[in-house]
Amino acid sequence: MKADKTEVLLLLKTAKGHIEGIMRMVEDDRYCMDISNQIFAVEALMRKTNNVVLKAHLLSCVRDTAKNGDVDKKIDELVSLFNTLMK
């Protein structure tokens, strides 16, 4: 992985803390809208984390492959990922 591990781990640990908080909220029978807002916050953190990872992939792996002339495999990987996201 070419992404900044410190940044990625910090984002993931933050998301983990949010999830643990959501679990406590559920156990405490907190208001559904409050729980839902926290779930949205975790989803945003995970999207941000994925963006960091994918940007690093594009700037390193895809760029390096493009220089070597065999970019079709990397394009296929990205298309497959986009197809997964569109489901």
C-alpha cells in the first residue's frame, strides 16, 4: 500500500471509536436519529479513508504502470471497483 499509513490508521481508528460509540448508543436505547447521524459520520470517515487509499494507488501504482505501458490491467481493476460502487 502506498498511502500514508499514519493517516489511514488515524482515520480508521477514529471510525472504530465512532462505531464503538454507536454500539453504546444502541445498548443505551438512544434516539434513533442520533444513532443514524453517527452512522452517517462513520460512512463519511470510511469514504474519506478510501479516497486517501485510492488516490495513493492512482499516484503510484497506476502512474508507474502507465509509464511501463501495461495500463490495461490497472484500468480493469478500477472499472471493477467502480462497478462495485455502483451496485
